[in-house]
Amino acid sequence: MAKGVLVDITKCVGCGSCTVACKLWNDMKFTEQEPTMGPQAKLSANNWTVVRFNEVKKDNETVWRFVKSQCLHCQDAACASACFAKALQKTKDGPVIYYPHLCVGCRYCMIACPFDVPKYEWDKTFPLVSKCQMCSTKVAKGEAPACVSVCPAGVFKFGERDELLREAKSVIAQDSKYIKEVYGEKQAGGTSWLYISDVPFEQLGFNTKISSVPVSTYSHNFLKYTPAVAISWGIILTGLYHYTKRRNEISKGSGKNVKM
């Protein structure tokens, strides 16, 4: 059974332990230019996990809600479907893993992702795509991702996705403070990360306009032709190059003969 994580936004205190654990486990640098916490925190090639601070209205009062963001590891991952090089692959355990040695740098994954997760390493000489791997080596051994395991507030629960979804619905049904929705249940066909909240998700920066139909449903029939088109175009361009080169050589030779 595929694993997942249930996130209870009402419990998060914004301590940022999850962001530190992510950096340490994945050996990523801390920079002041890319904050991992606060109103301006956002995912980047160097930030796989961030905690956004949101000032929202609830029952006519201003309250703060803290939202951890990372790759949602879709059940039917659009990024993996768009990648003809198979650099992105969905595993049976749940994580969507990026294999840099297979990447050709097309960045189709960045366009395909409905959550705007994959980022490009623009500042590097040999850039790659970068995103959360859901600590796949830990998950494969039945262990929770690093960010989940260090949370002191009990915000996260790691387990089988289907069981977590049932638990989320049970919690919502028993406590009237929660809105009647589990974010990630249906968005883009469902995700491995599931969220419950006491304020509407759109107020917390979630994209609530995503269809429940997996993006791959639309893209697969077209993207399957990409390798053939790329190879054919390469052959055509190579042929045109040699044809043009040959014509130029003949033209130069003819010019010399005329001059003599």
C-alpha cells in the first residue's frame, strides 16, 4: 500500500522544525535570501520544505495559521507523465522520485505540475530540476520522512494513504471546527499528502481550482509522441546542416572557377 502523510493545520505552531530537518537530511544550505519560514517563504531549488505564515479571518477574528508546503507526491503524477526521459518516477511506496542522471533538461515537469512544485537550478553551471523526494529511502523502509519525524506538535501522521484518508474524514465528522474537506483527496486525482483545516484552504494559499481529473489523462496521448518527434527533428536538422554545408562548399568552388 502507498504511504502518505496527514497534516492537521490546526496543530501547527510554526516552529519550523520540519524545515530544518529537511535541510539537514538532504544536505541543503541555509540562506537568508530564501527563507524557509514566514509570509514570504516559498519553495525553490534549495527549499524543498517551507512553512508559510498566514494571517486569516475566523469567526470575525484575526488568527494565524501555519502551513507546511512541499511536493504533494500525486497519486498519478503529472510531472512523471510529462517526463519522456523517465527522470521522474512514482514509486509503489508513494514518493515521486527525481533521477538527475536521466534528466535531459526539457523542464516539461515544471509546466505539467498543477501545484508549481518542481524548480530549476538557474544559478548553477549544470542545472537540474529540484524538488522534495519525500525521503524515499526512509519511506521504503517503513520510516516517516525526516520532516514528519521531528514535529513536536503532532501535526503530521505517517501511514498508509487510504487509512489516513479515512481517519481524516472521521476527525472532520466528529469535530465541527474543521471544514468539510480533505485537501489532497481528489485534487489532480489525489495526492500522498492530505490536509485538514479549520479555515478555507483558499485563504491559506492552496490552489483550490485544480480538477479532480489527473493531468496525465490529458497529456499522455500527446506526450507519448515526444521522443519520436525529438529524434525525427534532430535527424531533419542534421540533414539540413549537411545539405547547407555542401551547397556552400559547391558555391565557393564555383566562385573560384569563375574568377580564374
